[in-house]
Amino acid sequence: MQQVIKAIDYMNKIIGIILALMLAVMSILIIVQIFTRFVINYPLHWTEELARYLMIYSVFFGAALALRNNRLIAIEALAQSMSESKQRILRIFVMLVSIIFFVILLVQGLEIIEVVKPQHSAGLGISMSIPYAAIPIGAGLMIVNSIAVILESLKKPHPKTLLESEEL
Amino acid sequence: MGLILFAFLIVFFALGVPIAISMGLASALAIWFDGGTPLVVLVQRSFTSIDSFPLMAIPFFILAGTLMEFGGISKRLISFANALTGHFAGGLAIVTVVTSMFFAAISGSSAATTAALGSILIPAMISRGYHRNFAGSVQAVSGELGVIIPPSIPLILYGVSAGVSIGDLFMAGMIPGILIGLSLILTVYVIAKKRNYPREEKKSISEIWVAFKDAFLALLMPVIILGGIYGGIFTPTEAAGVAVAYAFIVGVFIYREIKIKQLLFIFTQSSITTSIVMFIIASAGLFGWILTREGVPQDVAGFLTGISDNPIVFLLIVNIFLIIVGMFMETNASIIILTPLLVPVAMQLGVDPVHFGIIMIVNLAIGMCTPPLGINLFIASEIAKIRLEQITRGMLPFYIVLVVVLLFITYIPQISLFLPDLLRK
């Protein structure tokens, strides 16, 4: 069990690096876009689109890490009124409910990839399956991380990070 | 279908299922029970609601804010504010409000403002003999300026959701933000006089000049961001990108406070923080679609106008409602859920949607400083090492002031609309 959690957290570390890279590339793209528009007066039409698609990937990848660290915004009044052992049971239940949602996202996401395959994006001209794939991949990562949270709750109380969980 | 949607939503919220997941799953279940609509619309709506260039301002403003937090900008802003206002009674507390106003003009979040400044200013105030409750509450209440003075992440969310110009909203937040800042300064001054809180040493003109030069690059940033947007040079998203580049260059190369090793942490954390907000937007896509299809906004409008079709009464109801929501709900989530429900009614009653956005933000910002769920209170009480009840006691005079200013902002639309109207001409 410990090994499984360790493996998932190792994967998360890599996802963290990918997230940082995606945000860095997005930042560079936006600067390039401003530069080409103003300075050399030759607006590129694909920079904005690529940045948008990177953002969509980073939202679903980042949500998986936020879930793992208990940082997704939730109303925690009920949990706070409970004893620690009951909190753990509630936490596992919440994760199981969440997994239902992620499975729907995964299954429907795989379906939509097939549907949009023939469509091509306006700027880059790539198949729309590529940006849409962010959702089923992200859903898969969220399922894996929910399992990590459940496994951890089975053995010890989940660390509370109230401070980080509410706002930016 | 609307009934199923809200029933599930309330149950999931109450259980503590994350808001993004509650909204997505409740919507999916509503569609499933209803039949008729294929579930694949869930994924399609999630995708299209975040496939948006204006929303990309959010990751960039969050990243710029984190870069500034690590880049030594808070420190320099504090010394400059101290040189300007430190010598008044309660000098450090006034410095807290003034620095929060400066910081708010480069940061789009209240929690970031409270955390970045509070970690320096709250211990400083306590060591100068200020009461802990007071020190904590001054920082908590000043932090809310972070979302009112532009740039502001909740205002971006409101603008995208209500279809209102983000540039206009930013401009509209300026005077209300300054007004709240000034009334806080006045409150702090009166309390400090009464309790005989210390003054800081008065600085000479040349010392003020030195502090100004040191903080100059930080002070220039809002000029570039806001000037760029209103000068018609950048879109808000591009301005946010410029803010990132600027904060990066200043923090890494000029102030040299950000170490290369920290960059991975800064970028990863900013990206995760972005996901926390944008995951809700994605899930709210299908939610909003169902609401519109079921005519829920019309029902809400019918209900509210049934109570009274007088805009003055409507705005009073909205204010009370939003303060209560703000006490229990996180700001960004509240905006995403409530904007599509309330804005149509407001417009029907002749309230300007830009003005209405400011009313919503100011209300919800007050909620950040109220128990039981107020992020600024949590952060400030943690730094001041006091309990929530203690900091709340310190907040009482500020609540009164905030409500008075809120009523001014609600009933005098010109406070919000003067600047955007001026610029539109």
C-alpha cells in the first residue's frame, strides 16, 4: 500500500514539472504574440491557440495534484464538526463520490475524442482530439490520485490544509 | 431537471465534496435522469468553458503575483509606505493599509496580499506594542483590497461570466478600492489615537526619495498593466503576460531575490492554484448550460422581482444575500455560480452590469474577513498566533466601516462608473 502511494507521488512529481513547463511555455507564447504583433508587425495566428490548449491540459493535470494535496475548494463545515475517525470515513466517501465523476469524464472524454477526430483546429491545424484528450487523461490522473488519498486515509488521518484550501 | 440538479448540488456541497466535482457530478446526474441529452455534452461544455483567451489572464496574474511574492517586492513597498505614512499615530497599521493598496494594484488575489504582507507587518506591529487582535485584523481587512483594486481574478471571472468588458470592470474597481482604503486608514487612525499606538520616526524628503527609488520598479508595474489595457495597447490577458515577464525580470535579474532553484516551485504552485479556480469554471460549464435551458435565471428573476421591482430594494436584498453567501462560500466559486443567476435580474431592473460586478466583489470581499469561513481571517490569525474569535473581535469596528462604504458603493453608481465612463468618452 505504501509502495502504491509512493509510486503515485513520484508520478505527481513529474506532473508538477510538466505543469511548470507548460506555464512557462504559455508565458513565452504570449510574449511572442505581443512581440510579433507590435514589433515586427507580423501577427502569428497559432500562438494564442497553442497557449489556450496548454492551459486546458494544465487545468486538468493541476486539478489532480490539487486533489492529492487536499487543495480543491470544498465546504468543510461537516468534516470539522466530526471526530477524526469519522472524518476519515467521510473523506473516503467523498473520494468515492468524486471517482464516479472522474469515471464519467474519462468515458465520455474518450467518446468525444472519436467524435472530434475529423475536426481540425483553426490555428495549428491539428486534430481536435489532441486538445480534447486533456480531459480523459486528466480524469485518469484524478482517479489515480483519489485512490492515493483513499489509501492514505485508510492508514492515518489526512493532513488538514485549511489555509491553502479556500482561496488562491 | 433543475430540481434534481439543485438537490444533488446541496447534498454534495454539504458532504464536503469539492465544489468543482459537486457541480460537474450534479449536472451529469441531472442530465442522466432527464434522458434525452447525451452525457458527452458534459465533456464538451467543460472544454469550451475554459477554452477562452480572456480566462488565460488568470494563470498569468497568479504567476505574476507569486513571482512578486518571492521577488522582494513586498519589502520595498512596505519601506516606501513607511516613509510616507509611518509618522502618523498608528503608523505601522496605516502602512499596512497603504502597502495593501499598492500590492493590490499588482496582485489579483486577497489571500496572496494578506499572506505576502502580513508575514512581515503583523509581527512588526506586535513587536511595537499593538494589540494582537488589532494587528491581525488590520491586515485581514486590508487584504480584501487585493480583489477590489485591479487587477482582480474575481473580476475577470465575473467579466467572462456576465459578458462584460474586463477593462471596464478593472477601471470601475479603482475608486471603490481607494475609497475603502481611505476609510480603513481613517478608522485605524482613530483607534490608534485612542489607544496611543506608537508613531514611526518621521523620514526626511531625501529618505522618502531613496525609498521611492528602491520601490520604483514595483510601483511602475500597475502603471504598465493598467496603462497598457486602457491605452488600448494590450488585452487584459496580454497585460497579464507582460506582468509575468516584468515580475520575472525584476525578481530574478534586478532585485535578484528569486533563486533559479525556486523557479520550479513557483511555476508548479501557480499552475496548481490556477487549476483550483479553473476546474470549477470547467465544471460550471454544463451547470450553466442546464440552468439556461431550464430557464432558472428567469425563475430567480421572477422570484426576486416578485418581492419588489424597485432596484433599491433589490440591491439591498442582493447585498444581504451576498454577505451571507460570502460568510460561507469561497469568493471565486460564488462568482461562478451566482453571476449567471443575478446579472439578468440586475439588468432587467436597470442596474449597470459593471456597477453590479463591483457590488458583488465588494460584498464577497467582506465575506473573506468574516467567520466562519474567511480566508483573510485564517491567514492573519495564523500569523498573529491568535484564535478566530480573537481576530473577529478586532474586526468589529472595521465591519461597521465596510458596511457603510458598501452602501455608498451600492447606491451611488458613479463611484464605480465614473472612471470607465470617462475613458469610454
